[in-house]
Amino acid sequence: MRAAPLVLLACWWPLGPVLAQDLKPPLAFHASFDGTTAAVAKGSGVPVQVEGTVAYRPGKVGQALLCGEGGAALRYATAGHLRPGGGTVAMWVCPLDWTGKEDEFHVFLEALDPGWLVFYRYYQGGILTLTGSDNSHYTSAASPPIDWQPGEWHHLAGTWRARRLAVYVDGKLAGRADAALLPERFAETFVVGDRPGMCPGNARPLSMRSPSTPPPWTLTPSPRPPGASPWCGRPRS
């Protein structure tokens, strides 16, 4: 890891305005980070803890949360948002000072102890969706190594259910694992940000769907659900 945290921008799917009345199943949590850390959520959308300084930068649509050096990591309540039996997290991510070739972790979301759910970039590889009973017993689905450029936006999504874990990069299935090891329950909170460590929690803007939205995903400019951005992850019919 670098001595200084890396800088990331991100926004959860879908981007664009979402009102409480638009938050219908299976969507359970939507944080646009468009000038606010409060999410539209089935449970509490107000962060229970803020680490670092909250700052915003231009996003894919509207604004995005700055994470890593000079930015923040946010912790939210899990209740009503994440279910061990299945779910989906999705986000837009923009690296500011890294490409994916560095031997460094980038953890976009993590809920740990009890159980383990983590969505991250492995320090010598690609993007992973990982679930387990703890940080010693787990299953992961991994994409091939990434090669990004600073300033580029990429759409990431991870799904988990008993039969499969999957990870999607820019709308394409990039990795999967069968017979997933799922925890009986998740921790009371999850973290979004970019913190150093083996498997810390770095995450960005994000939306969560429960139960999991079956893949494959496509990125399409239209049609789109009400309130969503022009580009959003949708399951093929």
C-alpha cells in the first residue's frame, strides 16, 4: 500500500434523483452523493459514522463523493439494506491517481463481523465480490486484472446468492463463483470509502438491491427506470 490513501470518486446505481416514493423493491438503498451523504433508503439513510472530510467532485451525473486522501469513508446501518441470502451492490467509480496495476487494495464496500461481505479491487488482480462466515472462510468471484486510466468512470456491480457470486465491470459479466459461502447474518453496519489495509472498507456512491438481481447486466441509455440516470445497470429481459 502507499503511505497515503488513494483517491477515488464514486456514485451508487442508479445515478440521478431518487425520491423516497420511488424506492421500490428490489431497490433498498440509493446514495447519489450529489452534495449529500444522506441516502434514500428502506432503513436509515443517514451515516452513523463519518471518517475524514466530506468533499465532493464532479461525478458521472451530478456530484460524487471524494474518498481516500483528503476524502471520507462513511458507515451506514445494515438493517433494511443488506441481506445475507442475496443482494446486489452497484456503483460508478473513477480513479484519480491509480490505474489498477499497483499492488494496492481498493475496498469499495465492506460489512464485517459477524459475517463478511466485501466488494473490492484485489491488490494483484481485478474486482472481487466476496462473502463468507468470517475473514477466514469465504468464497469470491473475481474479474481479470483491470487496467484503468485516471479520470475514467467505470460501472461496477457485484451480486451474491446461495447458488452464485458474480462481478460485473462496465456492464459485462467479469467473474463468477458457484456454491457461494454465505453468512447467517451481516454486521450491523457497512462502510463505503477508501481506507488502507488488507481488506478495509472503501466504497463509493452506491445502490443496493435485495434480493439479488439476476445477471447478466447491460448498460443502456434507454429505456431507463424513473429517476435513474441515462446510464444505469439493468438486467436483460
